[in-house]
Amino acid sequence: MHDMSAHAVGHGAPTSFIRKHVFSLDHKVIGKQYYALALLAALVGMFLSWLMRIHLGFGSFAIPGLHLLSKTGAPGDVMTPEYYLQLMTMHGTIMVFFVLTTAPFAAFGNFFLPIQVGAEDMPFPHFNMMSFWVTFVGFLFLAASFFTGSGPTLGGWTQYAPLSAVGDAGGPGQGLGVVLWATSIGLFCIGQLLGALNFITTTLDMRCKGMSLMRLPLTAWGWFITSIMGLTAFAVLMPACILLILDHVAGTSFFVPSNLVINDQVLPHSGGSTLLWQHLFWFFGHPEVYIAIVPGMGIVSHILVTNMRRPMLSHRVLIYSMGALALLSYMVYGHHMFVSGMNPVSSLAFSFPTLVITIPSTIIVLIWLGSLYGARLRINSASLFSLAFISMFISGGVSGFFLAQPSIDIMLHATYFVVGHFHLVMGVAAMFGIFAGTYFWFPKMAGRMMNETLGKVHFWMSFVGAYCIFMPFHYLGIAGNVRRYQAFTDDYLIPLVPVHKFITIAALFTGLAQLIFLYNLIHSRFKGAIPPNDNPWEGTSLEWSTATPPVHNNFGDKMPVVYHDPYQYSVEGASSDYVMQTSPEKINSPDEEK
Amino acid sequence: MATTVHEPPQIEPERLPSHGSGNGGWRNLVPAGGGLRRVKDSSPPPASTGIWVIMASITMTFAAFTSALIVRQGGATDWRHFTLPPVLYLNTLVIIAGSVTLEVARRRIAAFMGGVQDQSKDQASPARWLYVTLCLGLLFVAGQTLAWMQLRSQGFGLASNVSYSFFYVLTVAHAFHVFGGLGGLVRVIRKLHCGVLRRSSLDATARYWHFMGVLWLYLLLLLWMKL
């Protein structure tokens, strides 16, 4: 029987350590590898944010040992203005690409998508393995820039031209640092394209008997929609990175204009378009927001349904709304460029779909809230973080209404208001989605339960801490606090310094909570309680039909057959509180697709 | 290189759910309460879907390059027009010929798989046409290399002007993707000789190869109009 299953999955169970844990073809191992990479990247990103916040709150404060990270960037353990910008750039890049994209999409998606659709693996396991390792090498390229002569790039995670394309004349890290950055992101794009290829084909072609598209859980839909976005968005960012690298290493002039003078020197470029980079970048950049958040939407919906013990108000409308978000995300990218001097008519053209995209977002939120209304929610770490996801998405989304309008955005664009907005709506919300997914699926991934008490402590510290950090950002922005400044010495900014001190303390407090999570994760991996059965949350989807943790080909010698829609809870007349998708029990559910 | 194929390569029979990961199909609902009905697999095999996904991704990449060219040229005062190296037109014929030979190979192998082989023809011919396609593909890449060398010998390198930059970027990116097609062809030939060749793999490779041809025609038109 083992041989049969090995044949069906396309690759046999690995026997050596290297094939089992390093260059594995198993989607579950690849998912865990992605999770580990995201965890490492998140720790690095959080550490960088601590350094930045300490500098912003207590500017002249010497951070012991900082000079070890960079002698030129932190002489006397106090960071230079340039080094602040370098850390800020790396924080943004690491968090957006290697955490927010990697964890909810690549990590959880890899582990659970094939299981949830009833497949034994992804159809192209070698591409899947390459996907992770190319991404990992990309991360190494980015990390390597910390150890080059002038350090990493300081141009921000958006790498606006011409600063990103002028080379060393642009400041520390603008030569080799940018080349490493662009190479890293280019590799990341290739990795995610390979991943998207597998996700799409898995969803369309690998579903088990009875698993129609509408019987897919909301998580699978989230990953499927995200993979389509990734396929189109990363395919655009990669050429942009190639052109940027060529401007550096081949002397081309794609992005650097004529007669650009830096430090009294005329740069040897001609006629480049500074806005070209912004167009290419934001065509990727706005869908990237949804690449980060849509998997989280699927995850929290899945978790909430399981804990509410009843389906969402409308499974279909939720799916259609996520699809609408994906479609509209390509039409709104220009709202990131309102201050680029674009034609006001163009601004309106981008403003309108930006306001329209709030409609599917609002529908999704209303479905969540309407479904939660009156529900007897089971309170646990996963459901708490799911609720917090919704809270953050609403809080961050509301400020999006303001920024969607060019006349207001022009005033707020370069301020902390925008920082607060995107941190809440795509940063913290997506992180909370990751936490929710971790607490929920940890038993299936690791075969152990996480500690619930520590999970709730982690939740409350993170929830309160995140609001203490990011709500004041809006106030700072309205008060005119320009973002990306490393010090606040202007008269009108000095009164705002106490706010920055408060935010710094909140950031350190919230960071401490993440160390609790890390402890819980590692401790539970080895010492956590054994789950009482394969389905500790009494879920209905296919991952709860598998062994804990799942065997090599997921379902052993018997492939699943699906009889029901994904969320059959509290069905009248059913033999129990929930009916699993694989249960042949006949039920009379109003939600069941006929 | 004569090749004798002794028996039709194995192809997967209809993929039913009992054969490992099956296809749910778009509307293959199994009614609750038992009463399973045997459902016909209506979803395409992953290789077929996968190649469309790959082509969509490549289309987006070249769309990005194209929009970059248009935006960059739009406000440029330094744009220099030049005549494309004539060898490109010859290369165009080569890649079209490659598509034709591959299609001949694909149809013959498909007929062979279906047991509709023409006894009057040499059984080795399917593989032979694949080799011809492989050679034409390599010839195309060699021709492109010749075009790059011609331009460089005239003093027009990658950075000499942005119009040349785009020429090199687009043609090199296309050649890089053609190498992917060549790799696919080698894989098909290898499977044909000493493995199990799936019909879907053959069709996917052919589709990709034709796509490379169409993409090249598009690029040639773009370069001819803009450069």
C-alpha cells in the first residue's frame, strides 16, 4: 500500500535527512520551511524596528553593541541619520516580502492547500522546492547587504528612482546595497511565481472527488485568489528589478534623467524616467497589499466559522468580494502616486476605483460582523486573534477612505498618517492572521497543542500594544509629522517628541509579547500537550480528516471523497454539532449546494 | 540518428479519482447521503493548466517591459532609432519553421499514442521531427547571438542608447525563455526514448514552443515599430 501511495503522489517518502528536511519535495515540509523563514525574518524585522523606535524616541541614546552591526553606521553606538534610513528600508523590505507574503500565503498555503482540496501533493513538487530555496537565497542576498562596505540601501522599501538608480552618489548603500536589494527581490519574485504556478494548478486540477470549487474552504479560496494576484504582480516587479540592476551594473539609463547633479557631479546618464519605476513598482505594490491580506481574510474566516459553529452569512459573497478586491487592486495603484505631479484627471481616475474597492472590503467586514452577531463564539487564542484581525482591518481601512481622495492625500501622504494606515491594515492585521493561523493549525502541523494561557497573554499584549503604537501615528500625521525623518528638531515637531517616546515604549512592550509567542511556539513544539484527537477544534474541512501530523501523502491509502460544503455546523437533524466534508451522512442544510 | 520505438509510449488513462489525486471537476458534486455516481474527470491535467499559467506570467513580464519601453520613449529626447539587424528576419523564419516541425511531431506522436500510426511511415519519424525542432531552436538562439554581436561590433552596446538597451533586454529575455522551451523539448525526447511520456507533457511543451514563436513575432513588430 505504501508503494501505491508513493506512486500516486509522484515522489516516494524521503529516506535521507537531506531529502526529508532540507531539499524536500513534500508540500508540508516546504510549508514549514516557509514558516521558519518568515519567523526568522519577522524577528530580524522586529529587531530593526526596535532600533529605529529607540532612535526616534530617545535620539542620542547609545544602544550598547550597535557599533558591532555597523561601525560606520553607528559610531559610538548611536546611529547616523543614514543608518536610520538603511534600517528603515530593511525593516520594510523584510516585513513586506519575507514575512507578510511568505507566512500567510506561502507557509500556510503550502501546508494546507493540497490537504484542503484533497490532494496528495502539489502537481509540480520540484518547482515547489525551488520556490522555497530561491526565496531563501533571495533573503540571504538581502541579509548580505548588512555586511557590505557601506551597508544596505537607504532608499525605502519602495526604492524610488532616481535615488535607487544613481549608485554610490546617492549615499551609503545606494551602490552595491541596491544591487543586492534588487537581486534579492528579483529572486523572491521568481520564487513566488513558482509558488503561484503550483497553487493555481493544485486548486484547479488536484481537487478530490466531490470537491467542487464552491466546496473549497475560504482559506483555499484566499490562497487561490492570492496566487493569481502573485502571478501577475510579481511578473511585473521582476522586470523592474532587472532594469534597475542594469542601470547600476551596465550603465543604462532607464530611470536616471539627464543632467542629474549630485554632490556637484553630473551623472553619466541620459533621459531616464523617474516615474517609470513608480508605475512598475506600484502596479505590483498595490496588489501586494492584498497578497498580504487576502490569505489572512481566508484564515480568519475559516477560524471564526469553526469557533462560531455556524457558517458565514454568505460563503459565495465572501468569495466574490475577495475576488473583487483582487481585480480592483490593479486599477488603483495610481493612488500611491498622487503627489508625483500626475494630471488631476488621472488622479480622479485612480481615486474613483480606490473608493470603489472599499465596497467589497466593507461587504467582507459586514459578513464577518453579521455572522458574529449573536454567535456563541468559542474563545481561544486563534479566535481572539481573528477578531483582532477584523478590528485592525477596520481601523486601518477607515483611514484609507481619507487617503483615497487626492486633495487629502496630498496633505497626508508624506506623514505618519500613512504609516499608521498601512501598518494597521496590512501589517498588523496580516500578522494577527498569521498568529491566528498558527494557534489554530499548530496541532496539525506539529502534532502538539500550543499553550492557551500564554497565547491569551500574547494576544492581549499584542492587541493593546499595536493600538498604542499605530493609533498615535494618525495623530502625528495630522499634526504634520513628516515620515522618514530620523530626528524631530523643527519647532513644530518638538512638541510631538513625547508621543514618539510613548510609541517607542509601546513598541518595546509589544515586541516583548512576541518573545512570549516565540517561547510558546518552541516550547509547545517539544513539550506541548498531545492533541486529544485528529480534530481538536471540531472542524469540518479535510485537514481535520488527516492524521496528526499528516502522513507523507496526506491521506494514507484512501483518498477522500467530499460530500458537503465546507462549513456544515449546527445543521438541524444532523447526528452531531458538525458534519465533516468527508462524512456521507445525509443532511438537510439550507446552505448545501445541490 | 535513427530511433526505433518498439511500443507506443505509455500514457495515463483517464484520471479517475481512484488514481490518487483526482480532479474534483468544476461541477462534479457527489450527492450527500451516499449514492456515489461515477463522475467523468472533466478537469485538464496539471501540465495543461500549468503551461497556461506559465504563459500568463510570461505575458505579464513582457507587458511590463513593453509598458516600460512606451513610457521611457514617451518623454525621451535621447531616443535613437536604428535599423534592426537583418538576421532577425531570418531568425523569424527559423522559429516559425520550428513551430511547424514541432506540430508535425506532436501530431505524429499523438496518433502513435492513439494507436493510429501510419504503417507506411518510419516509426522513428516523431522523434526525428523533435530533433529537427531542437536544432531549429538552437539555430534561432545562435541567430539572435549573431544579431547581438553584429550590433556590438558596430559600437552599439547595451548602454550606448536606451533604444539599444531595450533591444538587448527584450531579445535576451525572449532567448532566455526559448532556452526553457529547449529544455522542455529535451525532456520530451528523453521521456519518449526511456520513460513514460504523457500526452499532456507533450502538448504543454508544444504549446509553450508555439507561444515563444508568437511572442517573438510580437517583439519583432514592437522593435520594428519603436526602434
